[in-house]
Amino acid sequence: MSTVPALFRHLVDDAAMFPPGDLPLTEAVAAHRVHRQSAYADLVGVFVCTDEDLMKVAAEAARTGPGPLEVTVVITGGAGGIEPAVRYGDRSTDVEVKAVEVRLRNEDDLSRNALRVVRTCDDCLDEENAFVEIGLDGAWERALDVVADAGYAAKLRTGGLDASLFPTEGQVAAFITACLDREVAFKCTAGLHNAVRHTATDTGFEHHGFLNVLLATRASLDGAAQDELAALLASRDGDALAARAGELTEDQAAGVRRWFTSFGSCSIDEPRHDLTTLKLMEAV
């Protein structure tokens, strides 16, 4: 039996190499191997690396073993970088590429950029998935339509190293609603490594909580209006959020996770400790 409840299984993708963690590659791969062998292994998702680091990650995976490392590859150079990363994964015995993540960069024509990305994915993806980061500016919903029509997933940036990279609770609510209306699964990245919404003491940035996002997704599935989602996303009451999460059935949890698939975090320990503090997961 897993010690990790269904709502949180494989929720946290290991993005230890990314800011602000910036763990060196060799340490990040070794730490990921430890996480995947731990008592809380079912909390941990795939290892996240860039296409520029993929070969080095494969070499380190071969050295640390056993078995291939499951990875999601962040494409740094646009649609043209998708196929080389996927083909490398096809040939490698040391990494298994589970998905690619691609950011749309041409904000003046997001939908055309999205079409170029999904056509490239159509040409080279087999079992792999694609998460398309469409942003929340310009005609982002039209770009999401393109992603939905192609059957791929979306990616939402929920923070970063600048305050401008943190969307408001209203924007996150709009994104969740738009994805679920189109039956598009999504993941989140950056700034989401704590369970509950809070203000960072060192930067003053307003961080979303992954528990807030999970519950807002459930609320949207249950028919809640967008302003209700925004209120859930704004809540800082950890005990109330934990109680609400604890009341979800396994089927309700599975419904949430069908659509909110995971989030990337530079720390596995921070979300794990938050969940144990809130008594949503056993301390191991």
C-alpha cells in the first residue's frame, strides 16, 4: 500500500536543476534516484531537464543506475528542438522521455505558433505527451483551442524570479476553467512548491499553493463559478484547505489528477514537508 494519498501521487516533478534551486546536474540526478527509492516515492514524478542537458543527464543516469531515468524535456529552442530530443530518447537506454514542454514565444500570433508546435509533435511523438506553455497574454485562449484540437496538454507558469511572472488568482482561475472547458490536461511550473498560498518573506512575492490549485480544479469540475475558484486560490487557511482535501473520495481525487497532472518544483522536500505538517500524508 502506498503511503501517498491518491490526490498527491506523482504530483511533484523533480525540477531540481532549475532556479531557484539550481542543483548541479550530478547532484540532481543522484538526489532523484534517492527520492524514487524512498518511502515517499509515489509523491515524486519525472525528472525535468532541458534539451541542452539531456545527453549529460543520460550519461549520469547510466552511471548511477539502475534502469533508465524517466524525464520530461524542456525545449529551449522552439518547435525545431522537439524532434531531436524525442529521437534521442527513442535511441537511449539511459533515459525515457515521457513528455516535452514547449513555450510559445510569438505573442503576436500565439495560435499560429501553437499550430507549428502541435504539427511538429504530431510528426514525432508516439507514447510521449506534450505540454504547451501558452502564457496568459494576448489571444491565449485561441492558442489553447489549437492545443485542445490536437489532444495535447497545457502548461501554466505560476511564478519565477520576478513578481511579474506570478499570475493573479483570477488569471489562474480563468486558465483552469478554460482548460477544463476544452478537456485539456495541464501542469504548472515555478513558484508552487508550497501547499498553501503565502507571501514569501525574502522577496515579498505572492506564491500560489499547490493545494489551492488542486482544490480549485476539483471545484471547477463540480461546477463552481470562476470567482469561487479565485476565492479558493486566494485562501491562506491551510487547516481549512487540508480538511477539504481530506474529505475527497478516491474517485474525486482521481478526477482532479486526470486534469491537473503535476507541477515542477526545484524541491521535493518542501511540498513533502508541507503535506506532512498538514497531516495529509504520513511523515516518513
